Amino acid sequence: MANQNKIIITCAVTGSIHTPSMSPHLPVTAQEIATAAIEAAEAGAAIVHLHARNPVDGRPDQSTEAFAPFLQVIKQRSNCIVNITTGGAATMSVEERVRPAKVFAPEVASLNMGSMNFALFPMLERFKTFEHDWERPYLESSRDRIFRNTFGDIEHILRTCADNGTRFEIECYDIGHLYTLAHFVERGLVKAPFFVQSVFGILGGIGTHPEDVAHMKRTADRLFGTDYHWSVLGAGRHQLPIATQAIALGGNVRVGLEDSLWIGKGKLARSSAEQVTKVRQIIEGLGASIATPDEARQILQLKGGDKVAF
């Protein structure tokens, strides 16, 4: 991992994992998503990772019409780096998932490094009642659903965004995903510096034991040396413990209501900004400091917010 003096906080404010009935604080409308992103940036997030939702029932929506309103507001009111998902939801085709990144040419887009079982159904044990008729079947059907990102899909996303100057938050849910990244690096389709987001705690991916975290970092160090910047996200209650371990190792962190609805045991976070504030306290308590958006742009060698298409 390339040495850096500043820690980049990424904040994912809504995602496609949690459903609206799970928390009254989960952003759904364009206004709510924009406000959540701006507040997270004001709390210290250099990057905001964005999904869109149907404003009526909160289901994942990857249409450009759903993204445009909040992208414009965020750009007008914040200097933060906008990261548009190409993951969308597991129910969508790769063409649907990549379209917002293709059209809006953000500084950063997310890119999952492989197909995987992505199990959401265990959340049915905690949440029993749902406001919208799509929520329970969406979670239950993940027992037999695969999030698809084949080598062909990954190459399609990389080539589709190649002329945009967009860099990627490369999401690695298991050790094999690091080797997939190495494959695309060897082919010249991904250029250094890489921003590797190691994801822990999704059922179907790597676990949350400290040895899992260390193993991810050791493997990435061996494969990529000083050509990458490492970041972590821990799902659910593992968010802050895994962030703390990574910070102590010099890594970057991602928080937000996409990854966890919680701020403490049994206590819902009121906003993604609350989680940013908490992880910032950990960072500064360990004697480190956070990167501003412009510092993160320099670290990750991004094209700049004036070169996006929104």
C-alpha cells in the first residue's frame, strides 16, 4: 500500500441492501439522498458512494433519471468526490448497472470484482414487518440469487467507462477478487493507483475475523505493492471494529447506512453523517487525520470534479 499521511473516509448513504422498513433514517428520495451525502461530506467524508431509489416505495433504481436530481444538488453544494455505483442491485443487468456511470462520467465508480452469493435473507430474522410489498420477496429470494459480475461483465464496465477518465472503487469481497483485479491489471485494463475496498461480513464473502482483515491486506500488499490504496468496510455491527483495525494499519475506511444501519448495539444510526463523525473520532483518537476531498483527489489521482458530466 502506498504510504499516505491522510485517511480517506468514504460514505455510502443508501445502497440496495437495506429496505425502507428497516430504518426510518434510510434515504429514499433524491432530496434525502442529496442531504445525506452533503451532511456526510460536512462531517468529514471525502467520497460519497451513491445508489438511487424509487422515491415512492424505496426499491433500488438504476435509471439516470433517478440519479440526476441528487447528483446536481451535491455538486452545487459540496466539493466531495462523487462515486456512482455500477453494482446497482443483484436483480439488474450489467447494462442497467453501468449506465449512470457511463452517462454522468463521475470521478469514481464502484466495481465488484466477481460473481458471488450475496445473501440478504438472514435479515428476515431481525425485521419481521414491511411497509412495501417488494421488500420481503427481495430479501427472501437472495437465497437463490447470484450477484453476477463475470470477467466479461467486469471488462464491459471497464471499457464502457474507459473514455470517461473515471477511476474505480474496486470492491473485493473475498481473496479471489484480489487475483481477479491482478488479472485486469496485467491486461492493462486497470491502471495504478488502485483503490481497493475490502468488504467484510456479507454472507457469501469473506468473514469478519481480524485474521480475515489481515489476510486481505497481506494478499493485496503482495500482489500490488505500492500501487494501491487500501480501504475497508465492515457490514452491520462489524463496521467500526473493522474500521478501527484498518485505521491502525494505515488503511482507509468506508461507513454509511448502505453498509450498516447501526451506531451502537441495538441503536439505529440517525444518519450516515453520524457514522462518519464516529469513525473520524476513532481516526483522530489514533493520532491520524482525515483527507479532504482535494487531498483524496491527489492521493487517488482523480480527474477532478470539473470534469464530470453532471
